[in-house]
Amino acid sequence: MEQTEGAGAAAKVYTTYRSLLFALAYRMLGSVMDAEDIVQEAFLAMSEMKVEDVRHPKAYLCKIVTNRCIDRLRSASKQREVYVGPWLPEPLVETSHSVVDEPFSSYMQKESLSTAYLLLLQQLSWVERAVFLLREVLQYEYDEIAEIVGKSSTNCRQIFRRAKLAISGIPEDERELAGVNVQQKETTLVEQFVQALASGNMPQLLSIVKEGAVLYSDGGGKVRAAVRPIVGADRIAAFFFGLQEKQLPEGNSFAFAPVNGATGVIGYAYGQPYFVLTVEIREEQIASLYLVVNPDKLKHVVPINS
């Protein structure tokens, strides 16, 4: 009987805090699969203890996740230094199994999950990132944050101020989920971009993409991709038209899907994902494009026939 009650309490804790912990781990790491692994590890660690011995499950679990994320980042730092080409976070697709079993919670909706935002987070130190996310995203008090990261509350307050200043590179209205009208404009632009590519309409594409736009292409040395950012609407157009003519696999198709809180494009070859494209919109034009083709970063994206 006691074992059944303990299992029930553990299941309740899992249901209550899973989304919160995933939100923290994904923003810390920029990896869907690693974030899911760490969340599972945190609950396994807690399952080895008596539920009644953990007085504050939320703080306890956040501390485990934060520390394991930092350990993971440290062990991966050398790999990041020799990474081939631009590094982009794993795309968080709303239909992937990481979120299909439950809707986006308020923790996933509090701020933008845009690739641009996640890249800014990656520029923070590990401790800065943890403090910033615990305060900005999860609304923790400084005393609670101090206990999790092992710093004084005063120090955490100073770390947060520095981190927020660094994150201010993205305007406030782009760090929060856009309103319906803005989201609709974004969806329309992405659809027009794909239509222009499919029809070979260069003038239409150039009217959608800002003149000084930048394309970041992440192949990770696994598949062919641009190892340096491509700057300029004309060069970006040439890249995509060349890709379409020479490198698209047979049996390819495209689908629009919510990716990182915005409208993205998923490319499929015989139903299997082979790229995810997201964009950043400024002044009603596409200002940045983020193309993930590294197959290791697409393993969590559900095939189109699933």
C-alpha cells in the first residue's frame, strides 16, 4: 500500500514539473534530446529517495537539472570548439514527441523560443544562463536561485542584471510571443518564401528577404552545408535555388509546423525529416534564416507518416 502511494506521489510530481524542467533544460542546452534525458535523470534520482524526504520537490528537481545541464555543457565544450560551421540549437517542433504528449505549458509560452533568442542565451556563461532562466522564465526569487546555483542572493541579483543586459540584443517585443496579427504576418511571409522557391520566382523572394539578411546553415560536418553565414538577399536566394536544383533528395516534400514558437518549414524525403528552417522577421521582412540539416539534430522530429 505504501509503495502504491509512493508511486502515485512520484507520478504527480512528474506530471506537475515535467514541463517546467524541460523548459529550463532546453534553454540551457539548446538540445531537445539532451533536455529530455536530463529531465528523466532528475526524476530517476528523486525516485531513489522517499518522497516525504524531499520537502521542496520543485527546487530539488530544478537544482538537479541545472547542475546536470552545467555538467553536460562542460563536457561538450571541446566539441563545440571544433564544430564544423555555425552551431544552431535543435529545433523544437511542436509535433515532436517531446511535446506531443502534453500541450505547451505556460513555462514554454512565457517568452519566445526563437532561434535568435536561444543563440543569445548560448553566449552567456553557464551560471549566468541558469540564473537568468530561473529568474526570467521560471520567476524564482533570488533566495531560491541562490540555493540552486550555490551563490549568494546578492550575487545572483548581480548575475541576473549582467545577463539581462547581454540578452537585450533582441527587442522586447521579439522576446515575448507575438500577437495573433504578428504571427499571421510571419506565417504569411514564410509561406510566400516557400512559394517563391517552389516557383523559381526570384523577384518575389528578394522582396520578402531583407537586403542584408543572414542565413545560418548547420550541417555539423555530417552533411553538406555552408560553413560560414551567407549574407545578402541575393546570395541567400542563389543558395536556396542552387540547393533546390542540385541537392534536394528524391521524394521530397515540405510541411509548415510550429517550430520554436514560430512558423517553421520541415523538409521530408520519403517521409523522413532532412531539414528544419526557421526565420526571424524584422520590419515585415525576413532578416535571418536558420537552416538545420545536421541529421543528429533532427532525430527527435517525427516522420511525416507517423
